[in-house]
Amino acid sequence: MSKLSHAQWSSRLTFILAATGSAVGLGNIWKFPYMVGDSGGAAFVLVYLLCIALVGLPVLVAEWLIGRRGQNNPANAMSDLAKSVGQPRIWMIVGISGILGAFLILSFYSVIGGWSLYYTLSSVTGAFSGQDADGIGALFNGMLGNPGLLLLGHSVFMLLVIGIVARGVTKGLEGAVRTLMPALGVLLLVLVGYGMTTGHFGEALGFMFNPDFGALNGGVVLAAMGQAFFTLSLGMGIMMAYGSYLGKEVNLLKTARTVIILDTVVALVAGLAIFPIVFANGLDLDSGPGLIFVTLPLAFGNMGGGVILGLMFFLLLTFAALTSAISLLEPVVEFVEERTPLSRVGSTLVAGVATWVLGVAALLAFNVWSDVLILGFNVFDFLDVLTSKYLLPLTGLMAIIFVAWVLDREGVRQELGLGDTGAKVWTLVSRFIAPLGVIVVFISSL
């Protein structure tokens, strides 16, 4: 096992903020609230919480445990831990897969972060004001068709991410989440406060929290299980990297429970911020990502105080994107820093520039490279499919199998602070239920 060779989180609270910031991303602001409303309201939430307890939480704890025990980047941690229990170092492939997944995801995630920056600026300049649906649609399509504009947004967003991560764990990651997470919370609450004034807040509450068990079916359960896995940034090397900065005094199970609760609350509150505006303006609920960049700007452009509300909403979106993006870059930087002679700053520059270059290919998929296909997908969609359908589920699956079946059971039990009953429950969930759940997610996504 490696010695402590890098920084540690200054407190459990900071670690919780960082892990929650990683989990809270663009998907929380729209996808999860919509899934709740469209799939049975409170009934879906109950199924989701059950799935996250049986699938998400065990995998999250497993990744933290690997990182904390290994005190190293995900690849080295897996290699060292495997060697310590007499297993081949080939297990390091699990860590490498997670790091690769984070690298690939950030390359196209940064492009969307650039969209958010552009829309934040557009809301300030009043670009949405008085526009009809065609005008807003033309704004969005014009952005996608302009490689120079997309490149600028992607570049500025990556510069922000690189600047934060280069400062290290204490000054960079901790400083960012201590600022961004409270700001995100304040913006959400202000938007919810506005939603209460629209006259449609009750409708939004009913849409999201009225249990409709008749809406539950196999597809909804699979969707809940998939969301439970992906919302926690699992299978990306992030939680292994974050775990490597974690002290022995932190109770992993209790901390995981706190992060899951915060992540879920943020997603639900986001729905209470968005849906009153949607209902008040008679907008289309079933518009997916288009709701963020087409439908809501239409509402902001034609309501009193829309400039301020639009600015706050896209700032919220940008903050959520940033907290996730810095966590995506971290495992890549940690790997480079610990496997090369480069300093923290040098490692961040190498990892960040490499990510930026791949992101350029992703953004060109919307315009000049729209005809360039990989297995039938443009570059942007190929990166999305490769990571979400293959790399992430397989990495998460192997991580939980490693902790549950390869590491010494007694050592894991002691590290998690489990009694006899708790140990039996953990064994059942980590050895059988969670792996089966991830396998179901993997197969259903195909």
C-alpha cells in the first residue's frame, strides 16, 4: 500500500461538498426532475431511492474504499491493492478504465459547459427578449453551426476548469466547491421562490410528488436504476481519486448516505424551480435537453424580469457544470502527476490540453465534421455512447466485485464499522444485489 503522497481533504464537510458537487451536474437540473414527473411522481422517487440504496450506495462506498486504501490514483490504487491480497496487477485496468471514462466525458461535457456560458452571456445582453420560438431556435442552431463560437465557449470553460484543478486539492478543489456549491444552493432557492409567485407552484408539486403507482413498469424501474448509478459519478475514477484524499476517520457509509440525500434534494428542488415556469408559460414538458436551451429561453424572453431570471438560471447551470467538470479532470491529473515527473500544474496542463483537443473534435461534430461518423455516430455522440453504455457500467461493476469478492472481508467490515448484522447486509448487497443491478443497467442500456 502506498504512503500518503498527496494532499488530504481538510474536513469531512468539504469532502461531502466536493462529492456532491461532482454528483450534481447538468443531468440533475433537467433530466432527473423530468423523469420524476413523467414516471409516477413520488412513486418513481421511492423506486429511485431503493435503487440508489441497493446499487448506487454500495458502488460509491466501494470506490471510496479503494481510493482511501490505495492512497494513489485509481490505476495505481487498484494495482497495489490487488498485489496486497495476492491478486494479479491486471486489476489496474479497472482504474485505467475509470480514468479514461472521465477524460472522454469531460471532452464533450466541456462543450456543453461552453453552451451554458454562451447562454449566460446571451441572457445578460437581452438576446432572448421578445423572441418567438423560431427566433430562439435560430439562436440555438446558429450557435451549433458556428465552430468559432463553440470553440470559444469550450476553451473558456476548460480554462476555468484547468485553473481550478491546477491549484491543488486544498486551494483548488476545496476553494471551488466552498464557493460554487453554496452559490448553486442560493440560486436554486431564489428560482424556487420565483416559482411560488407564478400561480403554478402547486401544479409543479403535484406533477413531481403525486404518487402514480400505475405509471410504474419495467422500463421505469430500469430508468430509475440507471439514474441511480450515473447520477453519483460512478465508474469514472472520480470517487476513487476523491477517496484517495480521504482520512481514515471518515465513516464511508454515513458520508455516502449524506451525499446521496444532498444529490437527490438538489435534483428535486431543481424541478420545483423549473416546472412552475414551464407550466406558467404553457411550455412543452417533453423536450429533453431542448427545454434548457430552447424552451426556457423563450419563456425568459417574454416574461417580466426574464433577463434576471435567465441570468440566474444559466449561472446555476454553469456552476453545476463546473463542479462536475473539475471532478472529471481530477482523476486524470492525479494519474499524470503520480506516473510522471510533472508537477501538479504541469500535470493539469497536459491533461487539460489533451481534453481540450478531443473536445474540439466533439464540437466540430455539429458543423464542419457532421459527416464524420464512427460506427454510425458523430464524434460527440460516439464519445457519449462509449462512456455511458460501456466504460462506466463495466468499471463500476468491476470495482464493486473487487471490494466484495477480492479484498479481505474482515478488513472491509472493520473499515466500514459494521457489526454482525450490518456485515451480513453489506455482504448480500455488495456481492449479489449491487453487481446484478449494474449488470441490468449495462444490458438495458445496450
